[in-house]
Amino acid sequence: MRILLAIWLTVAGNLALAADISAFNAPGVVALMRHALAPGTGDPARFQLGDCATQRNLDARGRAQARETGAALRAAGVEFDHVWSSRWCRARDTARLMDMGQVVEQPPLDSFYAGQGDAQGQTEATLRMIEALPEAARVLIVTHQVNITALTGLGVGSGEIIMTQRGANGLIPVGRYMIAP
């Protein structure tokens, strides 16, 4: 298993390397994952939500990346109370291949890249869904780069997870984790 591991925790405003992925089990963790590797950008002009053949999808490396990420998290004893996904095939397939629990598709997690969707409305709806969870609930959200950037202000690579905690003003990034494709 090829692993590029980078977990960062915020310490007094600085980033420091941490070696324990069991931090995902902290009460209230919101893990924001960009779908695994799906070569290309955006979706083809003929994109149809219900037809994976019209979408940009995971390739063999992306499918392996999703499986390996899930296996590494399970091996570390990581569990989530909820697993949510965008309805895009590449996000849904990532979540299912990770095998971290029942995947529930959530429309606010759909991509709003290149003007499709409603960036502000979907971001606000996502935050409301998270706020509606019990305070200690841990959730894995598999979505898209634009959604994660809107929620955290951070860029994110394919298959990368931004670990966050809920704060008074939204989500607070506290760590990063990635298995390279």
C-alpha cells in the first residue's frame, strides 16, 4: 500500500505534524473529503446526473485510492456516525469504495463548479445539515474541491480529507490526511 500521510493539527495558530489518524474519532469531527482521483476537470458537456457514463469518473488509481483510504481509516479504528456524499458518481463511488458506513446522498454536496448549482445556497445548506447533527456526531462528507474550499477556505487534492471541528462561525480545519493515488 502506497501511503503519503499528512495529518496536520492546528497548534497555537501554527501547523504541526501529528502521527495519529485516530484523531478522526474525536467527538464532533467533520471530515471533508474530495472524491478520489478522477482525471480531468469538471464534467463533459453531455453530463447527466443519473448517468455515470456521461460524467468524469474515478479511474483505476482513484478506485484503489478510495479503497486504501478506507482500509487505513478502518485499520486505525476510525468510525463515522454518518457518511454523506454528493450525487456525482465519482463522489458516491469514493464513499462506497471506502466502506465506512451507509452512504447517504445529499444534494447540497453536489458540485457547483463552473457556475452549475448555487455555491452560497449549497454551502449554507451543508452547514445547516452539519449543525443539525448531535454535537458529538462524527461525519464523513465526500464531495468536490469547490464545496470544500467554500466551507474551509482551503484547497484540497483528489482523495484528500480536511479534518474539521464545528465552531461558532463554521468549520475549523484541524487536520489533513491523504493517501496518494
